[in-house]
Amino acid sequence: MPTRSVDDDMISILLSGPGLIGTQHARLVRAHPRCRLAAVVAPTSEENLAFARAHETPLYASVEAALAAETIDGAIVSSPNEFHFAQAMTCIDRRIPTLVEKPITDRLDEGRRLTEAAEAAGVPILVGHHRTYSPLLAAADGFLHSDAFGDMVALTGSALFYKPAQYFLDGPWRTKIGGGPILINLIHEIGLMRHFAGEIEKVSAVASQRTRGYEVEDTVAMTFGFESGALGTFLLSDTAASSKSWEMTSGENPSYPHFPQENCWHFAGTRGSLDFPSMRTRSYASAEGSSWWKPFEHGRIDFRRRDPLEAQLDHFVAVIADGATPRVTARDGWNNLRVVNAIRRSIATGATVAIASVDDGAAETVRS
């Protein structure tokens, strides 16, 4: 897609879906010095009309209607998952760069089709895995790619938290297949694993619904084999009274209590290790001196905090205005879906599942 100069022009943004995350996008777009909120797309209702009035923006019933009436430079699709595919495809057809909230689509086959359409048309699609823009990742990357860490050997992570009863009363579908933490929460963690350790080659998983007794799982234990040869484990539960989750350890969302000394990831290399996000490091002084009888050199990585959603919008502006390559592409979003699908298949069969074997025929609807 050709680059464009917007030195003196505001970038006009369409927002589809004024829900919880859409509200955050609207706030950030209106606060951004290079953006203006040009259109909101949502069903006509008093709530949505009030949202549009509060943001001094016209409300349209469809993406097509908004594009016919307004000059749009970029679109943010944060509508319910079932609408991601059709709305993003409309934007691709109009050659409009688009930020699609995760998951990229609610079905694996549609994710593939959207990815292929975007790549064929040369239209940038950025998938809203916003943790990728956290300063925590950049700080960790510096150490994980250093001689002090060596080669990645293993990683272990957790997303352990307790969702209250009201969460399920507000959305009874969350008690049914497709509404558990695998398809709602885990996709964030898959994106992080692929960022830190590279492509996942195979997975195995077991799940339980014993605690709540719902149709859907509440706790899952997983193992991962990476193409690099590294191995990983991950524990996921939405019924665990624990602080070991991104939300409670990163401190990036004030809605959750913060435990700054706790960690939700541990990375082990041939020369050193990292606790994340407390950013405590351990390293042997030299590769030749690595030994369990030798002492570690201890350290802590400093970093400057910033809202990842704000950083993501800055990057989206660069994609629209300057032709920057999306940091999280449509193919990344689709590959995250493939891993989630493989986990579901492993639970169902009891077998280790190769990611390469996951195809559209095994697609399952994803909800969040």
C-alpha cells in the first residue's frame, strides 16, 4: 500500500463496536494528536446513540454505510467476534488499514481467508494483541537475546485468577463450550509465547471442570514444544485464588490489584534466567563457568511504564500514515488461533497435536 503524508491532516478513524475495549479505543483516538474519531458503527440503540453523542461522532448501522458517508483513513474493529471477518473484509476491499481486536475472527477458516485476502491485496491488518506493545516485552527481549541469557531452554507461565459468580450470570454462554478460559483468555498468552520463544511446533493439554461443574473447562495444564527445541509449560485457571497472572503482576490495568514482586513467567536459558514481570535476572559470569555449583550474578532490568493500548494506537498511526509494517499481522492472529485449536483437539483426544496438522476442518468458534 502506498504511503501517505499527513503532516497537516488528521487521520480519520472508524470505530466498529463501542463495547468495553471499544470505549478505550475511542478515548485514545480522541486524545491522540494525529487522529479524529470520524464514525462509530453499531446497532441503533439508545445506548449506542448516547455513546456517539458523547464522542461527537455520527453513528452508522454498518461499516458499508459509514464508508459511503465519511472519508476514512483507518478502521478499528472491536465488534463482537462473529462480525470481525465480514467487517475486516469490507475494509480490505476498500483498501483501508484495519486494527482488528483479538481474536482476528471467531473461526479458523475465516481467519485464514482474511489473512490471505489482506496479503493478496497488500492491505495492512493489525491484530489487537495489545500486550505486544508493553514496555515489559522490550525490556525482557534485551536480556533474552543477550549472551547473559544464552539459548532458550525452557519457559513456564501461568494465568491463574478467580472469576466471580456474577461473571457467569452476566454471560451464561460462558458456562458452555466455547466460553471457557481457553478461548477467552489463553489467546493472549499464546501470542506472548510465540513472541518470546518463536513458533510452537506441538502441544498437549489436559483440562478439568471439576471445581464449578460447568460444561466448559475451568482449569487447563499444557505443554509446548517449540521449533527451536525449547520446551514450555503453562497453567490456566479462572477458578484459582492466585495472583500469578499478567493482569495482577504487570500493573498495566488499574482495575486489578497489583503484586509487583510476583511473576507470571519464568524463562530459562543456557547461561541465565529471567523472572517476568518483576524483571529479576540471574546469570553465570561466563559460558565456561556455567555450573549448578557456581553462584549467579543477580540483576534487575529497568524499564519505563506506558499504556500498551496507547502505544498500539501510535503504531497503528504509523501503519496508516507512514507505511509501517504491522507488528502483529493477520497471519500472527491466525497462527494464534491455530495453536488454540490444537489445544482443544489435544484435550479431546488425549494426544499430542502438531500445529501443522491443524486445518480449517477442525475449526471451532471462538468467543470472548
